[in-house]
Amino acid sequence: MNEDKSEIDLADLRQAACPDAVEIVEAGDRPVLLLCDHAGHRIPDAVGELGVSRANLVRHIGWDVGAAAVTRSLASRLRGTAVFNHVSRLVIDVNRRPRSYTSIPPISDGCVIPGNQQLSEAAADQRICDYFLPYHKAVARQIARFRGQGRIPVIVAVHSYTSHLNGEDRPWQIGVLWRGDRRIAGPVLTALHERGDLVVGDNQPYSGQREFGFTITFHAQRTRLPHIMFEIRQDEITEAEGVARYARILAECLEPPLEDQDIYRLFDGDNLPTTGGLRAWRHAGHISPLG
């Protein structure tokens, strides 16, 4: 496989059943691409009822609360481009390997998802075609646009997480995930720690050393693009004031490394996982039905 090729070949991909599920915002011409995998909690009409209450859908199991607002503000501050996925992660999680157990979760944080129980392979494939592939195609096209201009883009992923999960409190207000390539994560972690007013997680509450999710692994680590992933505790960004604060903090921490032109180069080290393998979904032709 050509490690430098970032475009995904999605031959015969049919029109998505929810064409407004993916949003692209161009806030400037800087080679910075922000990704928000869990921007919304939309359930497309084509999926039907999942059997999940509105109260459950709008909490953390349905989307990353506050992440879209932070991403939108951060894109403006950094003069970059942002790609948002507005379909709920309960329909299909675009940050999970297709057909893995957590891709279309039958249960999430103790909440049973009736519409995902004993889902047929054909129905699962339909969700991959309709909602997973269009988002990743949009991401790949933006990367290819920068590469076509002779520029190496920096990938910035924004997520949020609940303050309490599986009986454990999570004290970190913001986390930085990294594996191998610390060109951006290193100076950003230093800047966050030096503020003195935040509880900062270095590969917390999730460790990039073990599991980075599909999006960054496929689009940034596989292709050796400079990148960073942020996790922000949701109770910090539920209100507009918190959103503005964290967008400003992240922008201030990112500006110095983004001003360094040496950052816009491919990573020359090893940053892929050593176990589990990576299924590169470059071809969708084996997924049926394609319409």
C-alpha cells in the first residue's frame, strides 16, 4: 500500500441517504484540517427508530457533547477547514473499524439500543455505505486537496467525554492523545501544563498508545501526517462560555507549533499500532447492496 496516498477509492459509492450528514466549513486557507467525528446525534429517516429515548440520544452515548461547537470556533481561530459528521454514533460510529463490536453498538454505557440488536449483515453494510463511507470520503478529499496544492496538512481531531464512566470519575478537564509522532502533542502538552489552571491528561482518559480510533489512525498515522487528538470533558463545554474558553485555549496552544514550517512534513518514524492490525477500507465494492 502506498503510505503517502490519502484519497480513499470508493468506487460505485451510492448517494448517501442523509446527504446533509457531513458538513464542511472552510474558515481560511491554512493547511489545518479539523475533524469532528461525533458532531451530532441525528438519526436519519432511512435508519428508522433505534428505540432510544431523546434523553439518552442527547447524552454522551449519542454524540460528543460540545465538540462540534469547539471545533467550529477553533477552525475560525486557526483559519483552517473543518469536517463534521452529524449522524449519531449510535447509528454507526465513524471512529470505529467497520464491523467491529463497537461500530454499531448494541449497548452503550448500560443503555440497550433496540434498533442495533441482531442487525443483519446487509443492514450493517447499508449503514457503512450511507454514513461511514461518505464522512471518510469527505475527510480524504480535503487531505487530497491540500496534497494536490503541494501542502502537508495538520490533522486536529476534537472529541469530548463524560466526567463519569463505568463507576469511575475522570478528573482531567482536557486530554491529549498521541502515539509515536509528538511533534504537535509535545509542545501542546507543555503549554497546557504551564497554564497551571487545568487538570491535563497525557494520553488520558484514553491512551493513544493502545487505541486511537479509526479516523486518526487511518487518515493521519497511516499516511504519516502531523496530527493531534483532543478530548475535552463534556461538563466544561456544555455552555457557550466554556466552548469559547476551550477554543481559545486550544488555539493559543496550537499556534506556536503551527507557525513552525517544519511541522508541515511527513513523520519519518513509526506511529502505527503494533497489535490488532489496520483494515484500510480503500475499496467499498465488496459491500452489498451498493444500489
